[in-house]
Amino acid sequence: MLLLSALPVRFALAFAGTAWTLAIPSPESPRPTEAVSARRPTDCASAVVRPAPAVPRAGTLFRLAISGRDVPLPPPATLAGEPLHWRAIGDSLVALAAVPIDSTTGVMLRLTCDGAAERPVRLRTRAGAYRLEALRVAPRFSAPPDSAFAARQRDEAARAAAVSRASHDVPRLWTAPFLVPRPSRMTSRFGSGRTFNGAVTSRHLGTDYAGAVGAPVRAANRGVVRLVDAFSLGGNVVYLDHGEGLVTAYLHLSRQRVAVGDTVARGQVIGDVGATGRVTAAHLHFITRYGQVTVDPASVLGMRPMAPRRR
């Protein structure tokens, strides 16, 4: 089981809910009877915003669609401060978006069309049923870190955050649903609150999968290796960039089988389960992020790619 220090939710080194998909016409489906207007938009005032699910859960990835005759072209947009990457699906523009785990009542979407004034839209969100558990650890893990160790943690968090920021500038690299990185039982789910020795509180921002040292760990989807290193808390880590803001990370590995710059295939073995870093037993700690928002892996696993609009 991974033991995390109290890190800010958006920058924690680690991050489960019900996976869902938005019904999207397949290439064989008939075209909608009314095509999107080809005229250039002047503003976003008439845009209809439709999240799916209608009220996303905090700490999850979801799909967001906008439609209307005034928005045939992808507008610059952000949600929770992260850029959105639109794709034309039928008569709508659809993007993936993420709700931070602490956004339990709402999150702000900001649209700008054709240089017009920004249109803010507040989307309702709901809290996740994340449980609280109390753990006892060795005193050396619960005591405040010394300055050198704290500086190392900040540097590692900054490097991981840089991977997530840069992913927004990378085209989408995946064309098939995301896979679980290990076909084993989950030993700890995403989002649970933790108290350490009754004092330090943190969030478990990942999903733990059981495994003996040396068991294979597979890439959840096609991507480029951006970070391979030994972290103070995460141990031996691998970070994969899947493009358009999606990043996955694999922690506590005993062995890393890839190098920075490698392009890996969906399901490819990228490392072995281990017990490196801050752990009590061997396991895989799996992280999913959209930009710098850490989300429940269960909301990413099984996510279907969005098909482009037929012409």
C-alpha cells in the first residue's frame, strides 16, 4: 500500500468510480439530417453545453459537448484551468475534461469564440464517495521531512507536472480504449483520505494493483515515455504521454523496461512490479492525469476514442 505525504491535490504524485462512455455515431452510422452551419461564429452565446454524465463526479475524467449554429468551429476553452481539445462529432464539438477531486459543487468552463468576450459557464459537479482510512507508519515516515528531502520532493513534483503541461501540445496518440496496467486485484482505490498516526492527512490519488516483485506492468495505451527516474516517494517511475493532456504514471517499479523518448504500444510491458520508494509491500501504483488534474483511473480505463465527423 502506498503511503503518501500531504501534497496539493493537483500536484500529488499519485491517483477509481465507474467507467462510462458517450454514445458517438460510428463511421457506419448515417449522417445527421441537419449539418452544422458552415458560417463563421461570432460568439458563444447560443452554445448548448452538455456534460456526460450530466453531473460529473469530482476526481473524474468526463466528456463535454457543445452544439449550436453559432459554434461550428472549435472555440478556445478551458475547464478547471486546463485547455480542452475539441473534436467534431456529428453536429457537436466534443472534448475530454477533468474535475479536480476538491471541486465538489461546481467547476468553471470558459469559452471564447472568434475573439469575442469570454463566456463563463459553471457546471455542476458532485462529491465522490471516497472513504477515510487510518494508517500507522514508522515515525521516520510521519515526521516532517528535512529541507533537502522536501526540496527533492518539490523538484520531482515539478518535473511530473511539466510532463502533464507539455502533453497539451502533443497530438492524441491513442486510438483504442485504455487498458488496466495489471490484471490483478485492486488493493487500494483512488480518492480515499488517509490519516497517518492520527496526525498527517493526505489523499490517495491513484489505484494500487497487487503483484509480486518482477510481475509485468503494461502500458495502459499508446504513448511516448517522458520520464524514467527514481523518485523519493514513488520509487522507480515511468510517465507516459498519450497526447492532448492525458498522462499515465507507473510507480514503485523494480525495473523500468523503457527509456525516455520511446514510443510504446498499448499493452506493451514497460516495467516490473516492485517495492521501491515509500511503500509497505510490493505493488503497482497507477496514476492518470488530465493536464495537472489527477483523476480516477476508472474514469479513464475503457474510455472510447472520439470518432471524427464524417464528410
